[in-house]
Amino acid sequence: MIDLTALDASGGLIDPRIYTDEDVYQLELERVFGRSWLFLAHDSQLPKRGDFVQTYMGEDPVLVVRQRDGSVKAFLNQCRHRGMRICRADEGTAKTFTCSYHGWAYDLEGNLINVPEEGRAYRNEIDKSKWGALKVPRIAVYKGIIFGTWSADVPEIEEYLGEMTYYLDAVLDAYEGGIELVPGPMKWVIDCNWKFAAEQFASDMYHAPISHPSALIAMTDDPAGQAAFSLQAQFSPGRQFAGNGHGSGSFWLPEFGPDFQFGPEASAWQTGKREEVFARIGEERAHKVYGHNTVFPNFSWLGPPRSLRVWHPRGPGQVEVWAWVYIPKTAPEEVKEDYRKMSAFTFSPAGVFETDDGENWTEVQTVLRGWMARANSFNAQMGLGHEERDTHGLPGLSNDVFSETAARGFYQRWKDLMTGRTWAEIAELDAARRAAEEVPSA
């Protein structure tokens, strides 16, 4: 395996083998996905007792279940007898989960409650209390978003999110009642490494004017709307590294409310809610927290297209995307439908933006089949040495919208975890890095 300690993440040099090496990938499952907070579900997906969804933590299938007392628990979707899934449905409502292989049954907490032919096959000697499904030991709910982790080492969710809460709250707190997810995620597979997608959503607006002009033409024939996209991207700051590998930002809105991306219903409703949104999250945040975002390692969302997604790894050369449309819970149904249609049009398996991104990532992955292509370093040094701290009213390490500050932060946290550092050691390193910064502050 490659020498991970030699990677110069903070200097913006990326070894392409981190996208292709099988040993690196297997270590990621343990040290990154096994030691981070991962998105599991949203409260709106589990409205009633017994409601469940099946998802993944890395490549491990898990069931997320609303308990009888209203709490949420999660456990490995694996029978302890021979390893079969104990539930093969993506979502639903249940009282128990029964393995379709040999019939072992589990309750809503994952406890083993029934073994067929227990008397004859096991002579009543099996201790069912020891053979329940493996529980996810830590569950945290942040304003309706349910996270889980296998690790006792990772900090509490508020500390883990850190400065990223400012950007996440811009979505969760903007409207009374918060958000809900449109039922049923869109799912598709891209033949690329998961980090290409997660890092781009944390960091990369540099690709947008080059990769997406055809999408803008498909969205609007108004030259002013098309020009606004490229002009704002060129002249506004807006790329934030929010600590712990998270990243947020893009270009700033000249006006909050009307948006050429949506139909008249949603645009008018959004404009009418302007003062309410300003009162709830602040006018500055409403104008500036816009675009794509990633909570490390693989939970991302987009602003106006209202797409929330998880990048599930499927080997070093493949990612399975699960994307939901998130909408204001209290919006009228016609507005919700407008949001849903535009999200599907822009960021979905056939979305006009999504297909551009997928083609880029798969082409890079194809090029990396070559041994010489993997021998070159990638350059992620855009804006290096020109960072600012807590400027423009935004917390975190910021830079121009065309910069890779957040990408360097993403790969630095990846390296910290991959080299086996504990979260306590990482916290000490972060404090030392912060003290050594020579960047302007507000």
C-alpha cells in the first residue's frame, strides 16, 4: 500500500493512487467510515413507531428504526446465524424483522426474539440475549438529521460539525417547521471513487463555468440568467473550509427570493418568505450560504436545487449515489412540487448538471487505469497561501470561490484518520495548525 504519511494534503498535492488502490479503500472503510459521524436518515422518513429505512455505513447495511418510545436506534442488517440480511425492504413499517434464510427473528431494537425449532435444534440452550443484531452504539439527532457512528472516539455531533453548523442551519432553520424529504431517494451508480464527488461538493466551483454551460442553456433562454451564474462565480469570494474536513460555499446571491431555476409558484413563495428567512437566519447568511456543501466524509447537499445526498462507497472505483429532494415542511403542495420537479431536472440521474459531473468523474477514473497516470501528483494548490479566517461574515477558513482551500481541508482530515490518529490527537494537531496560521481575520 502507498505511504499515507508521505501525502502532502495541506500543501495541495494528491497522490492519484488514493482513488484506485484496493488496500487504501479497505482501510477507508475501517478508519474513515468506521470513525466518523455518518448520515443515516431524516426524522421525516420515520414518522411513526416501527417505521424503518435501510441504509449503509460505508459498505455495512444498517436498519434505522423508530422505537416505541419515539427514539431512533440502528443496527447491522445482518442475521447472526449465517449473515443474511434480516430485512430486504428499503423502507416500511414493521413489528419484527425475520431472516428469510433460516427464520431467526429480531425486534425493533435488533434483539433476537425467536429461533425456529429452538427446542429441537438447540436443545433450548441458545442464549438469545447474546445473539442480537450488532447495534450502532452512538446515534445523534441534529435538528431532524439522524447520524450514527461505530466509534466511541469521535467527538459529540455538535463538536464534530463545528463551524459547519452555520452552513447546515441555513437549510434547517430557514423556514418554520424545518425541512422534510420527498419520499423515496433517487439511486444510481457512478463508476468513480467516492472522494471525487464528496470533495467536489465541499470545494469545487472552478469546474462550473466550464462543465455546465449547456445545463444553463437548458434551464433558461434568458441571457441575463445565464450570465449571472458565470459573473457571480468570477467575482465573489465564497469557499469555506469549516473544519473536520467539511466544506461549504459557492457564489453569493445578489437577491434572495426570485430564482430563474424554479417555476413561478416556488419563486413567488420564496420571495414572499424573504423577511421571515432574514429574521430566522440573518440577511447575510441568506445571501451568502448558497451552493454545494459536504459534511465529511460523504454527506452533501445543494442549495437552490434542494438535493440532499449520500455518496455510498462501492469499492475504489464505484460510488452509489442516494439523493433526496428536501423541501420546506410548511410550503404549499404546489410549491413543493415545483421544487421536486426542478431538483429532478437539475440534479438527478438524468439531471442536466448531474450528468456533466458524472461524466467528468468516470473519465478521470478511466484514465487512472494507466500506471503512468497514477504516478503523477494532482495539483490542489489553487489559492494556497491566500486564505482568510472568519471573513465576509462567514466562519471558517475562506478564500475566493475559485480556490481549493476546502479540498485541502478534506484531504487533510482524510489523511489524519487514515494514518490512525485518534480524534484527541487530531484535536491537538488542529489547535497547533490554527495557532500556526498566518492568515487575515475579520
